[in-house]
Amino acid sequence: MRIESLHIGMRVRHPQYGTGIVRSLNRATAEIEFSDGTRAVSPELAGLEPAEPQATLTGLDLPLRQLVAEVVTATLQAMGVSGPGETRSLLARRWHGGRMVLHPADPTLQTKEVPLDVFFHKIVLMRNQLRVLEQKINSHERLTDAEKVELQEYITRCYGSMTTFNLLFANKEDQF
């Protein structure tokens, strides 16, 4: 392994000392922290190998910023996370630009106003997190079927409590 391919914090594997973390780099040696102490090692002579997955991008035909943005967007979509703009399209048209006003019983306290699209975004995030939790429970390998059913009942009750907010949704299929 060439010294140029190392970076500080990288995990590497040495044939004799095992796995370590690169702490500093010099012209020809790397200071690597192993479980039994820190050693100065010549990467090319020592037979170091990466101990973590590596990726090389060649012939990239788009800016790195665009590639990262596309990967993040695809990841968020796969996780069911939506941004505020996407949430706004789920909000029924009659509520666009609306505000939720909370009046405390004590007249000496201030009234609180929250834009409905902000409130709705939080409701949709809660719904999405409940869906993820539901999937994690159902696919959990150590929970028994009885435990999964019990936890699922709690999630079902949460969904039931959230039906109050169904009037905010533009489409029936997006509701709780």
C-alpha cells in the first residue's frame, strides 16, 4: 500500500500487528495505533491493507456536489423522509398559508402561533417515524411473535390518536 493512499483516521490491517488506526503521516512512514501501542510503519514495506471498504471514482461526468446531492436524496426517499416542500404538497390546499393559534387558559400568558405547514411537516415526520419503527419491529430477529404483536398494538394506538389530523391531508391515501 502506498503512503499516498493513507489518510489520518483510516483503519488499516498489518500482517503482524493486526488492525490499527493511522494517527499521523510522514514522507515514508505512518504512525499507526494498534491495540498493543503506536508504531511507525512503512506502508509499502509492511504490507498494509485497508481494513475498511474503499471506493474510487474515475471518469466522473458530473460535479461531486451533484453526485452527493443525488445520493442523499435517494437515501432519504428510501427511508421515507420528506422535506418541507414535499410535505406542503400533502397538505390540503385550504390550509396553505394557514396558522395554528394556541390560546392559554391563563390570560397573562402569550398566545402562540405556528404556521400550519410547519406543524403539518412535524405530523408527517411522526407518521414516517412510526412506519420505520413498525418495520424495525416486524423485522427484528430477537423479538418473539407475541412481543411483536404487543409492540404493534402500541403503534396502532398511536396511529389512532393521530387520526385527528387527517383533515389536514389533501389525499385520503396519505392519512393515518
